Amino acid sequence: MDDAWTGPTVGECGELVVLDRIVRRLPAGTPLLGPGDDCAVVAAPDGRFVVTTDMMVHGPDFRWAWSSPSDVGWKAAATNLSDVAAMGATPSGLVIALAAPQDTPVAVLESFADGVRAAVEALSPGCGVVGGDLSTSATFTVTVTAFGDLGGRTAVLRSGARAGDVLAVSGELGRAARGLARLFRDGVDEQGEPSRAATVASGADADPDVDRQRRPVPPVADGPVAAAAGATAMLDLSDGLAIDAGRLARASGVTLALDRADDPAVDLDPVALHGGEDHGLLATFPPDVALPGGFRRVGVVVARGDADLVRGGQPVPTTGWDPYADWDGAAG
């Protein structure tokens, strides 16, 4: 049992005490005005900023049997930082809303805050949590809103890819999906329910792929680097390479052809293609641009054909994680 699940509960302490104990653990960043008033004030140097929001709910998005509160805090921050990076922006601030059952120990929220701080320090130093909200709910729910600075550049959209562009990825492919598959195989009890005891006893808790599922490491710094290099289109690989490639292809009115020509070490196996939650970046670049940062070529953009994504001339199903199609009450 995680030590966070002991001690006084949020219901016993009340909002002001809980808020004080959480805020002191979060990264402050450098806002013009941070937490304490009705709103924070965050600089937008060129008059524009990007903004995104994401929700994580106990059940479809994480399970306490498989993730610690710190893991959930890390993932909540990382997934939003990745979305900001996918627009070519640098994360400048996070706003976090938490709804927790009344009997949740305050230490759980403190551990969650520690995970947020660790993710921000590792993935986007200088970003901070500038505000948020606390409430109560029967189901633990986290909502993060992230802001980003474009640094005077135009945002990189999904709709800018053109025939002849190079298709490239940055970050890992398939590890989070392999980790989730391991949890569903080895981290469940005899009834198939997520089990902390089974996760530890099977060794799944120490599996590096399981760790990536719980704590993805998106290449946040590569977003602005790609924008500066002239990326024509980009998006976050949250639901799987194939399904997200399909989104980019449709937005740009093109077809994406996988070939791995420049990097035979990139293994586009079915898990890499259709597994989600790695939170890498998929981008297109003009053919005369040297791929920046950690980007590796995986294909090329061609004129629009009958399919969004092809490989060896054959259509690739653009399938991946869909919370409405895939959620059956047992997801992790």
C-alpha cells in the first residue's frame, strides 16, 4: 500500500488546509501573478498563446491498483505539456482542477502534486502551476489546462502537410501500449480486476514498459525545435501512430506513406502503429530540411489517394485508442 493512502482525509482537513498543502509542493514557474487571486496573470509576449485541456478519470484513464498518486500527477502534466509542444509552443503555465472523494487522504493529493512537479521539472523546466480548483466527487477526476508561448512563431497545425514533405516522429512508439498489455495480463486478480498485489507479485510493477505507461516521457522540447526548423504540420501521438496519422492526413488533405527509409532501427510493428499513450510527436518537414532534435524519418507525404495512411502501397487501418469505442469498464 502506498504511504499516501494514510493520514487525515480531505473531508477532515477542509479545502483551505488541503489547498495550502498542495500548492506549496507545486512548481511556481514565472507568472506575472500566481495562485491566490481569482485568476493568474501569465505573459503572452507576442500577444498570442496556445491553450489545451485534458481530463483523467479513475477507471478509463488510470487505476489506483496500477498507478501511484505521483504517477497520476506526472501523467496529467506530461500529456498536456505534449499537446502544447505539438503546436510548436513552449509550455508557460498549467491550471489544475481536482475532484476527490471525501475519504481521500490529503497525502494522496500531496503525492499527486509531487508527480506534477517532477514531470514539469523533467520535461519543461520553467513552466509552473498558476492556479486551479478543488472539489469533491465519488470518482477521482483530474483536469489540466495548459498554456504555451509561441515565441513569435506561427502555430504548427495539423493541416499544413504537403506532398513531398518528409514524415517523421520524435519520442517512443509502442512502449506504453506494451506496458498496458502487461498490466492487463499480469496485473489482475482471478476475476480479471486490476490488482496491486498481482502487479507486484508478477514483476509487472518493475517492467520499464509499465513505467512508461504510467509515466510517459514526451519529447516536449522537440516541439518548438520542430517549429523553428520549419515543420509544416505536427500533432501529439496520444492515441497511436496510425489513428493520429489519419487525423493529420485528413486535416491536410494528403496521404501519408510509411517507409522508414532513413532509419531501419525504427520498428513500426502493430503495437507501435496502433498502441497509444506514448505522447511522441508526429511532424512533416519540407524535403530539404535536416530533421531536428530527436526526429526520425518514417515516411513521406504523397498526394491524396483512397487511404489516409499506406505502407508498401497498401492501406493501413487508422485505428488506435478511442475512449468511447474501447472503454468497457475495465480499462486502465
